[in-house]
Amino acid sequence: MAPKQDYQYIGIIQLLRHFRWTWIGIFAVDNNNGEYFLQKMQPLLSWNGICSSFTQRLPQLVHFEDISELYYTVSSISINFMNSKANAFLVYGEPWTVMGLRAVTFVADPENKQTALFRKVWIMTSQIDFTLSGFQITWDLQMFHGAISFTVHSKAVVGFKEFLQTINPYSVSRDGFLQDVWEQSFDCSFLKPELQQMPSRQCTGERKLEDLPGPVFEMEMTGQSYSVYNAVYAVAHALHALLMFGFNKKKRMMGKKTDFPDLQAWQLHPFLQGISFNNSAGERVFLNQKHKAAGGFDLINLITFPNRSLQRVRVGKLDPSAPKGKELLIEEDLIVWHPAFNQVLPISLCNDRCSPGYWKKGAEGEQFCCYDCVPCPEGKISNQNDMDDCFECSEDKYPNKEKKECIMKLVVFLTLEEILGISLASTALCFFFVTSWVLGTFLNYRDTPIVKANKRALTYTLLVSLLLCFLSSFLFLSQPGQVTCLLRQSTFAITFSVAISSVLAKTITVVVAFMATKPGSHMRKWVGKRLASSTVLSCSLVQVCICALWLSTAPPFPQLDMHSEAKEIILQCNEESASFFYCILGYMGTLAIASFIAFLARKLPDSFNEARFITFSMLAFCSVWLSFVPAYLSTKGKAMVAMEVFSILSSSSALLGSIFLPKCFIIVFRPELNHRKQLIKRN
């Protein structure tokens, strides 16, 4: 009738895991049953991450004649009581186990000073009873207050308590068992004929069992008694079924006498299989084909009182038929812990829990339940207590300072709403307006000698291309998208190529013009607008072809860079092909280097000579873009975009200032120098 003990082991594991008690002490009776219990439990504990601080075997028999062995046993048990860091003790034993443990505490602490402050949670198996007898009757069970015990399932049977109240040892039956119970419980003796003298304390029938304190005798039906009660009724129902079977058989045999004078127990087996009935407690009792009852265990919380009474409170149950992993049901709010815990959930760990932001690192030479709390490394977090390892946040999040949680990264890009973007945009607009003013000045004074001498078509082309260069920087200051990423580099490359081609055409024109003035020179046929136009068109067309090939084979696209910055997601344009990007830069550099042929014309008359200004502008241009390449490779995100915008503005302003500002100064502030006579005069 009793449930299978293996279910109890599952319940113990689930109980320990429910309260997260991973560091426990184990007491087990030193016999075959205790050894079997340890063999079953220890692997289960390890598999579930639970360690034992100690394993203490409790002897069945104590030999008082061997004082040294007795002292060693008591000392060993009491040391584990008092010194263990474990707050949860698992006890497997027999009904006398509680008496033995209480006796050890009495020997170690006769005045009950330390025992009163003994803050432990006792977890008892179903074989143990909280009872005291003999000389221990006057003791209490305060040290077991708040204990949790697995007991065979039981339910209050109507009339059982009233039955106990009517029991009298002087009943007609003269039950010798009852007299033994009375003598042990009330510390008295019955008058026996074989004894010649009267006992010092004679038992009378005046005292009742209900007068005894709880540790001595309980008035409630225990799990074992409930199993016996159901077993008796099961046999009664089987006998009834057997009698009914015999009655029907007798009718078939037409009056032949049928009785069971030699009934054997095994003959009831067929009638016990599958038997089912409702007992007087209102529960259904069912035996399967293997004659096993489908019962479980109750989880009992023991509450003791100073007057040595005790109360058992059912705080859960273990149902073997429940889904796997959910066999144990606990009503935690009903549990009363030992007063030393101040009704706070007890903690039973080898060391303090690792808070979020830390992970458990196994302590060298210790069991796996003992560990050191180590802070999470950079880039990782732990968001729960006692995590075995830290983990990385998802790509779109980053750890907070305490490494306890992940924070969403902000998507960033260089915009006109921040100081850097506003500064660059303002600079670009200023240069745009300056360039527009220069273009307007040259258009307004287009018939003056200084404008004519500088090839008006090339001048206008260069100024318009510089205007577009300044405006192209706004493509870098807007949110990266499919269109802006396609236009960024190609627009910048083409406009700059037109500007440098115009400078190159100016240089070639100046050099060819002065070479053609020499007698017998064959360069005169190259002098004219055709040379300059063809130079600008052909040089610009090469860059257009490079950009077209880039956009058709590996076009740039917007991309979210999750990894460059720890706390930000960078929205940027992926150039897709770095080769094409450096190719367009290299081609512009080639045009700039080609423009250095103006250096050959540096000794020509100053009035007509732009060679020095062109040379200086190309030096500035090359310096900017040679510095740009390492800076571009070493920066990321917004800084990289800002660096390119700065390079565009710097190189464009260098061309504008070097070539046009000296001429604008003469046109606006020194108009007397803007005459043909002044232009042809030698220094």
C-alpha cells in the first residue's frame, strides 16, 4: 500500500531545486537501507548541481561501554551540526533517528543554549517519525521547528480520533500491547502477578492518550496507519468478492456446501487485482494489476511549540502521476521556517550567490558547487544570479556599465543636426557663395584684359566645377540611403576631375602659348580653344567611365555597422569595392601631378603667368589628399565621413584661393592694373 520510494528521491531533488539549496548536509542510517539511499541520491544530486557538505552515517546501535567510540560519534555529528555552512540537512533513517539526533544535541549542549539558536532546515524522509520516548519524554523538538518531511499520503478518517479517546488499557480484551504503550508513554507500570512488590508508579485508567504531548503520541492518523487502514479495507473487499464468487458458485452447484476453512492468502490475489473502492475518508483506493496502490507523498511542515506540542501542516504533495518535472507541488506561503531565519527563505549555498554582472568560476580544489564570483569580461553580461558564464549582447545592443543588462545601440550618422555637421555645412555654403561671387565677378568683368588673358571658357568651367564640388559635400552630410550612396563618390570624383582637368588645360595652354612665340615653332597649330576643350573633355571622360564601371559592377549601398563602435550602430555607405574608390583617387592624383608641368613655366613674364599659382594649388591639393588616405583608413563612422568632407572643402578652397583670389583682388581693388599696358609690361 505504501508508494514506491524512488518517487520520494525525485521529490527531494525537486524540493532542493525549488529553493535553490545546492549545499546540503546528509545524515543516513548506517545499514543496508541507508547505503542504498546514498547510492541512489548522490548521482541525482550531482546531475542536478547539488553538492553535499558532508555525509554522516548514523549508527544503529550505540555501545555505551566503549566511551571513546561514543565520544567520537557524538563529536563528529555535533561538529557537522554546528560548523557546516549548509543550512539544509537531508536525513534518511528510521523512527528512532529523531531520538538519536536529539540525544546528540543534548550531550553536546545539555543546557540547550546553542540548540535554541540552531538555524537549520531539516528535510526528513517518510521512514522517520518525530517521536520521543523513554527518558526523552521531557525533552522538546524545538531544534526541528520548520522541518520539512515527506510522509506517506494520508487523510483524516472520520471517527479515528474519537476511537483513540475511548481506548483504555483496562478494557475487557486486556490487550498486552496497549499496556506496553501506556507504560512507555506515561512512565508507569501495571501490577503483574509474577511481581511480588507493588510498582512505584502504578498505571491507572484515568489518564488518556490525548493528554500526551505531540512528540510522545499524536492523535492524528499517520501515513503508515493510513496505509494499514486502506490495506485492511482492500482485504475486506477482496474477501467480500471471494464470498460472492463462492455464493454464486454454490447456486450453480445446486445446494452443495461451499465454505473456506483452509483459505490461503494467495487465493485472494485474483480478487485484489484491479480492486477499487472509496474509503471512509472520501478517497478512492485503487490497486493495479501488480497490486500497487497509486498513492503519493505529502509534504509536511513541522511546527513546534514551547509546551512540547507540535502541529503538522500539509504544504504540498508529491504526485507520481503528474507530468515529468512537475511531480512536486509546494505551497511556499504556508511554510513556517525556524525563528532564527526571521521567516526569510533560508539560503543553503557553499558561498554567497554571484549577483548579475558576475559569473561562477570554480574554486580550485573544491566541489563544483563552490566557486568564486568573477566580473564579466568586456562586452559580456550576466543578468541573473549564479550564472555559469557571461554572454554577449545581440548585435544591436551593448552592455551597461555594471554588465547586468543590454542597452539598445543608437543608430548614428553624420547629420546637419549636430555641431560637426553644422560646421562643415556652414563652411561648404560659405565657400559656395564665395565661388559664386568670384564667378559673378568674372562674368561682370569678362571683357577686361585679365579675364580674357585667363581663357574665359576654362575659367567658367573651373568655377562651375568648384561650385559643384562644394555642393557635393552635402551628399556626405545627409542620411545614407540607396540614392545618396550611389551619388556620393561618383559625383565628387567627376566634379573634381573636371576641375583638375580645367587646371591642367590652363597649364598646357600657357606652356604651349609661350612655346609657340618662338621663331619657327611648330606649336602654333595647337594654340586655341580646341586644345583646352579636348583636354577637359577627354580627362573628365576617363573618370566618368571609371565611375560608370564601378556603379554597374559593384555599386555602393547603405549598411549598418554593428561592430566598429561599442555603443553605436553606424549607418554608413559601403563602397563595396575599395579598388574602384582608390582608383578614382589615384586618377585625380595623376591629373594633379600632370598639372605640375606649370612649374616649367615659372620663369615666364609675371603678367601672363599663372604657373606659380597653379603649382601652389596643386601642391595644396596633393598634400590634402595624400594626408586623407591614412586618415581615412584609421577612422570609422562619422569621423571618416567628416574627414572626406573636410578634404573636399580643403582641396576645393585651395584651388579657389590660389588661382582666383589674386585676380579678384586686382579686378576689384586695383582696377588700374587691369589694362593691357600693365599686363605686357615687364618687371
